[in-house]
Amino acid sequence: MKINRYVAILTVGWLAMVSSAGFTQDGAVRGEVKKIDMAVGKITLKHGPIKSLDMDDESMTMVFRVSDPAMLKSVKVGDKVRFDAGRVNGQITVTSIQKSK
């Protein structure tokens, strides 16, 4: 009986840890496409806070590199988007982007 209780406690603890980890890793940011420069693989986005880059408080407009220039073909100026950004080789880079619904 004690073993079953121990297993139940471990299972509940593990599930709580796994589900909370999923919430903290979703770093998608809402934004709006302001400019696309296909030639140099950059996009200008007006966006909200980017917690993954410790930009918690400010909304701003920034120019980003993109990890794959082909992703620029999926959006156009004026589109509302959700994107992920991180540091790639020291540069703030959009790693994924998609139109918001």
C-alpha cells in the first residue's frame, strides 16, 4: 500500500513538472510585419514583449534576421503574425513565423 502511494505521488509530481515546462517554453510573440528584405534575409516586425530575450516590458519595432530566408515568402507587409525569436550566432533571429488567425 505504501508503494502505491509513493508511485502515485511521484506520478502526480512528474505530471505537474512536465505540464508546467510546456507552458514556459511557448515563447511565441505576436507582431505585425512592417517590412521584408528578401535580398538580405531580414524582416521588420512591430511586436510585443519577447520573454525569451528578456524583453519583458516593451513593445517595439525591430529588424530581425531570419534563420531560413524561405520563411519570408509565407508572410507579407501588414500581416499579423506569431513568431519565435532567439540568439543565433549572437544575432537576434526569427526562428519561426506564421500568420495569426
